[in-house]
Amino acid sequence: MSSSKSHKKLEIDESLYSRQLYVLGVDAMKKMSSSNVLVVGLKGLGCEIAKNIILAGVKSVTLYDPEKVAIADLSSQFFLHEDDIGKSRAEVSAPRLAELNQYVPVSVIDSELTPEVISAFKCVVATDISQQKKLELSEVAHKSGSCFISAEIRGLFGYTFNDFGDKFIVEDPTGEDPLSGMVANIEQSAEGIVTCLDETRHGLEDGQLVTFIEVQGMAELNACEPRKVKVLGPYTFSIGDTTSLSPYRRGGLFQQVKTPISLSFAPFAQALENPEFLISDFAKFDRPAQLHVGFQALHAFSSAHDGKYPRPGNNEDAAEVLRLANEINDKWSQKTELDAELLKKLSYQATGDISPMVAVFGGLVAQEVLKACTGKFTPIRNFLYFDALECLPIGFEPSEEDLAPTGSRYDGQIAVFGRKFQQQIANYREFLVGSGAIGCERLKNWAMMGIASGPNGVIHITDMDTIEKSNLNRQFLFRPSDVGKLKSDTAAAAVVKMNPDLQGKIITHQDRVGAETECIYNDGFFEGIDAVTNALDNVDARRYMDSRCVYHHKPLLESGTLGTKGNTQVVVPFLTESYSASRDPPEKSIPMCTLKNFPNAIEHTIQWARDLFAGFFVQPAENVNAYLSTPDYVNTSMGQTNENVKIETLTTIRDYLVTDKPLTFEDCIVWARKNFENIYNNTIQQLLFNFPEDSTTSSGQLFWSPPKRAPAAIAFDPSNDLHVDFIVAAANLHAFNYGLKGSRDREHIRDAAIAVSIPKFEPKSGVKIQVNENDNAAESGNNGTDPSQLEALEASLPNPASYAGVRLIPADFEKDDDTNFHIDFITAASNLRASNYGITAADRFRTKQIAGKIIPAIATTTSLVTGLICLELYKIIGSGLGDNKRKIDDYKNGFINLALPFFGFSEPIEPAKYKYNGIEASEWDAIMIDRDVTLQELIDYFTNEHKLELSMVSSGVTLLYSPFLNRAKAEARKSMKISQLLPEVTKKDIEPYVKWIALSVCCCDADDEDVDVPDVRIKIRN
């Protein structure tokens, strides 16, 4: 066994695995980091699987592949180069795979695979080897307790199979957070019906288990043995007999209890004759059984022909495959009706090897490897077949000559699509927006496909970001030495190494897409591309690019991931609705009164702490700097500001410049200690003074009834680590604001905090506290502002001239720097607040995810989703013309969850249609006028062509014509060309890059009824 690189295994590196940790969790990551994996076969699929599990962070990866590199391997194996031809696939690939993760050793087995070697691995993955060798490996693995996975791709067809043994324990089948909720009532009855708070669905399913905490009265349920749920409705469920328990009084929370499950897997040889199928596409319900027989026929063909598979497009070989399939089908007890045409296509594509299919199965199988190593998520049992035959070009009639190998790196793709289509691929022109995780995978797939490799092809990439360490776990084109470099440039250089045919074909940009960059991505730019692919991480940018694609009639490929979940959407001009046509419901916001006074969940306290961070360490410093740098700040910057807000802001400025201005770090400790007292003791005492625990509402109900939780004040305890955590973080951040040197000496800081003199707090009468979201009472009790108070406050502010050159430093929130105290402060502040209200605390890890709004991500999902969207790109490139143009049901939007696992596909939705004067139109339509016309000519055009009266014309927010204009001005404008009229009205020249001017028009028909018409576009330049 030869090693390509060796590394000492370190503790989990949170800065590297930050996004993935929120997918798998710490326990699963630790299990994975102690699991060794054997990957057999290093063509495209084996390499993709190895890449993804190395990025994920398994203990080690060992490679086995006795074959030499062939030119056809370059169709999908992205770490092979032409000068590797003739060398060992494994030896060449190992060092390049090892570069992906310094913590994962990658080694090569250069001898035979013996049972002793195989049994040493937690998981064995077999890809590009003979069926007989797979059977031998699977038998040894099953006997030794190693998990075994078989996977194979033949053109647009593929399968994967799992055997994880007789008793495989799944610790967490779904990976979703356990459900919990507040209880409104529990019946003392034979059914024990639990009712949840109004408008709070419990989300439980029959058979799930729950336990309880904080129940008053029926206390026997607190921390009870889990009870099985029977769902009665969205707000009620039964937990069984509660007649022997004490009567329920009030309160309580239910908590779902997740329990491990045990699964049994059939050995590979047994499963071949008695397969079970996980359906990957319910529109092809009958395919898996047929493809299962077809793949066995291919193996039988290969065995009879010295390991060779059917020739592309060869009818004689296809006939033999069909004969073998019928023989196999007749022998098996589970017989299926075979489709001769389907098996013919399978035979034609038997030597096909295309990158998008490799990406789909590489992501899928890699996730199954991680399941085998960790017991996290539900594995596939036992076969999953998937095909993408819809990708074949419209009207495709393959000939053996067109599909025959040419001795090029694209032969694996040519065997599926033919040489003619390869030329279309090579001359395609793409715009990739974003080169992060999904962007890197897109570029890798495009490089293997040969996108833009022809004389007329081009790829534009834009990404304004630079590479960070946390990117390396998913954005596989980047290496540690690339940290700090521009993503677009680095990604482009990486894929050119993968495919030198792209040299000079990739143009990189570092621009944010938006209205401000339309001078770059203008009419001429969009005329020079064929399609747009988004690889973005925010909805606003996605919608903007969608609007540009609609305007310029360009296809858009859209996708996204969230942990093990992913989605793909294909947007085709005039055929499908746009991305923006449908939107997710907005996130439910937390009411302000809940955040300020009545939190009942850890999410509430974390958001409160995030706001407190901004209120202590960001906004005050920004306000002070604005005050010191803005002449007559009070009148110029705060003239129209609400009086209460003005008082609050000016008080903060005075305090941060005078009252609380620290001169030493010791002063910062005093400031932190006083704020601890005010926040966690005094404010809570005041709240309970206003609303004692036994107070009632006007209806007689207890005020502190769910969802409200009665708080308790906290006295500072120097022996409590959480209390000291707050003082340490707050003092250091306050010092940072003033440029003072901080300290990490906890003992010194604790002792200094103990010495701070804290006056006794006495609650005040007359303080008003906001109870409901619609209440206007200010928490401070200021129902009105005394003008003299504001004047006195303004007079107390120091003269900015005496602070020349002085500026505070805002602590701009940065979640990924573990040394800056940001997450430390928010964690301590949130958990102290949770302690006030009896809410279960969250660790730093969980707090960081919520406060930093971290989107969970893992390389496996990214790989699969990218593969699916690249399959749709084949369809767009080969969409056809005229009567042969693709129909909407040829395209597929995808929805996947690798944790379950679940695959769902649907055809895109048609765009909404409307009619004007009998003409059907949608959001894609526009009235195109290919010359610069006068306003009068435009009016005449609508009168003559559409029998409509033009009543109003605007461009953006600029009104060019309406009935409200005075007669002289309207007449003068009618004689002007649009290219003259627009700058005349806006007093701004039309930028030289603008070729078309978009106009919105209002029309009415002969009955004076308003008529909706598409936008009008006037061409003013060639």
C-alpha cells in the first residue's frame, strides 16, 4: 500500500466544517472522522464520490483501481490530464484528491484486494469494476460487517445499491430538529388528549414519541417515559391513558423524542434476484425493474465479450443485449415487462460517461457513504435507479457513425449525444452568476462537457467575493493557498487546468449583479450569450437576474441547497413561468413585545441578544461618529426623527462620549458589570413589579399564562461561568469600540467585576411596558416628550470640535472569527436571558447558527443538485426549432432530500396568460419596435395596429406622456423621438450602451375600458 500523503488527524476544525456541522452535527462528524473508506474504481463516478467524502472529512480514503488512464476517462474524471494517459488511474488521482482536505489521508492499494484488506474498512464503494468482482467484494464486506455500496453509470442511466448489514442502526432518520410546543390543556381521560396553544400546529405524526416538561398539576408527565402519539388534529393529539395522573392545571411543553431504528439489508447477490426499489421519479414508475434487468444484461454481454460493453449505436450489440435481458427476466422469479426501445437506448449508451450523471450519483452515493459511517439519516434500501433520457436532443436519431469514438476527451459524451450535438455544446455561450459552492460544481461539469470549448463558445463568470477558509469544505476548486484570492479568477484558472480547451474561453468579472452594473451587463452583453445560470446565495440577486432574463428572453437555470435538501428550477422563455412568478412565504417575524419582555423560546433570546450586540457595540459607535463628523448633527440628521428616538440617540451619544467613556480596560469591566445588573436583574424586577406572578388580566385569566413565561431576576454570581462569560465578552467589545487593549484573563476580570459597587434597585411606579404588539406604550414610560428635556440633553452634548480626529470603532458583526468575542457575547447574553425566563439554553454552536443566519451546506447535496441542473442544460441546448421544439413536460424541476432520501420531480409551471384584443401574452412578451419612433408614431401604432388609444407612457419612474400634461407640452413631446424625449424629460443623457428603451404604456379600447398590454421596447441603436 503506497501513501500519497499522510496527515495527523486533528480535532474537528469548525472553521473548515462550519456549514457542514449544521447538517451532520458534532456527534456524526466525530463518527465520520473515525471512519475509513475504500473506493474501488477511479473513473468519473469513483473520483466524484471520493472527492465528496474527502471534503466531508472522513478519517481516510483508500483507492483501488488497477486500470490505466485512457482518453475517454477525461470525459468525466476531472483530476485527469492528457499527459496522464497510460499511467495508473489511482496513483495519478490520489495526490490530487488529497489536496482537497489536509485532514484526510488518501492512499492507494497497489496489490490485490484480499478479504483481510476489505474487512478493515468501515465502508467499501465499488464503481467501475466487473459485476463478478462486485459480488466478491460484497460477500466479503457483508461477512466482515463492512458496509457495501455498488454504483454504476451508463450514459443517461445509473443505479446505486446499499448493503449495510443485518442490523444497521440509524440514530436519526431525518436530521430534522425534534418538534416541541406549548401545551394549553391535557385531559385526564383514557385518551389523554393534549391541546396545543391556538394557532400553533404541533406538526407530529402518528407513532412518534413525546415527553413533557414544566407541566403544572399533572406533574407525573414531566420527564416521563416517552409516550406514543396519535394525531387527532393539527392542534390536538392523544398520549394514552392519563386517568391515574393528577389533574392538569396549566403550562407545560411537549418535546418529541427521537429513537434509533434498526434496518436489515439483503446481500448484493440476493438482492439482484429479489430487488427492492426506491423510486427516484414517479413519472417513470415502471423503469427501475426494467433497468435492473437491463443492467444485468449489459454485465452478461460484457462477460461474454472480454469485458467490453456494447458499441454506441450498434444494432447487433443492442439485439444481443435484448436477448440476454429476456433470458435473465425469464429465469428470475420477479418478472417484468420489458420495453425493447428502452433497452436499445441502454445498449447504445453503455460506454457513455457524462459529467452531470456523475455529479448526480457522486453526490447521492457519497451521502450514502456518510450515512454508513455515522448512522445519521435514512439509507437507500436497496436499489435506486435513475435515468435522464429526456436530455437527448429533440428529433435525435443516433447513427453508429455519429456516436462512434473520435479519440477525444469528449468520447464518453459523444457516445450518448453524438458528434453534431457535441459541436453545439462546444459553441454554447453561458453566463455564470456566482462561483461559490454551486458555481464551482457548475464550472467543473461544464469543463467536462466541453461547454464553450469551440471557436464561438464563451463563459462569463462574475463573483465579487474572495475565498475564505470555510469555503474550502464545499467549493472544491479552491485550495488553502487560494484563501484571500478572488473566487471568479481562481475558479476559472482551476477549470482551465481540468480542460485546456477552455483556455481563453472564460471571461471573469468581479461585479455584483444589479442596476448599478447594467453598464457592464447591458443589451450587447445579453445579445452575446445563450443562457444564464445562477449560483447565488440570496433571493434579491436571483430575482434581479430573473428579471434580466425575462427582459432579454434568455433561459435561466436556478438551483439552491439547504443542508441535505436541494431544488432545481428551469426557466425557459415563453414556455415556463419566471423564477419571480412564485415566491416563498415570508419568514414569520418575532413580535417586538415578545423579544423585549415575553420570550418563550431560545430563538427569541438569541435574536434579542443579537439586537443587544448591535445596540451596545455597533449603533452607538456609528451615532457618535456621525455626531462628530456632521455639522449641526441634531438639525441636519435628526430633524424629522421621532422625539423618543431622538432622546434615546442623543442620550447614547452623550453616554458614549462622556458618561461611560472608558479610559482603561478596568473601566470597561465596570461598564459590563453595571449592564449585567441592569439587564438581568433590575429590568426583570421592574417587569415583575408591573406584573406580579399572580396578576390577572381583565378577563380573570392569569397574566403569566402560556405563551408568556414568568421571569426571575438573576443576581451576579462570580462562580457561575456564564455570568463571567458575559462580563469578559462585553468588556472586551466595549474596549474594542474605544481602541483600548482588552484581556482574556478571566480571573482578573471576575475579581474586578466583584469589586464593582452596585446600588440597590427599587422598582418605580408609572413605568409602562408594552404587552401586545399593537400597544403604543413606550417601555421607558415616555408617553410624551418634555421639550425642556430634549433641550437640556442637546446642551449636555460635548462640542464636536473638542474631539477632532476622535472616532469610535463599530464592532461590525462577524460570526466566523472565534477571537473577536462576537459570538461569545451573544451566546452568554442569550443564555442569561434564557435563564431569566426558564428557557433551555443553547450551546455556542447552535447560537452561532441562529445569530449568524448560517445556511447549512454539504458538498454531497451541492454535487447532486448541480448534476440535475446540468442535465436540464442539455435540454436547453438541444431544444429544437419549430414543430420539433421542446414541450414544457420535457423539462423538470427537482426537489430532493438526501436525508430521507426523497426525490421529487415536476414539470415547470406555464406562465400566466392574459389577452389584449384577442392576442395572448405573458410576462415574457413585449411589443418590439425596431426603430426609433416619435411619440406620435407610437400613438399611431397602437391606434392602427391594435385599435387602442394610448393614454399614458412612462419609462421607469419617469412619466413621458399623459392626459394631465398641458396641451402645449403634450404637442411638443409628440413630435420628439423617444431617444430625444427621454433625456429631455429626465435631464439625463441615455447611456451609450443602451440599445433598447423599455416603455410602460396604458391603453383603453373603444369602450374606454382599460386594457393591459405588454411593455413596449424601442430600439434606438444598433
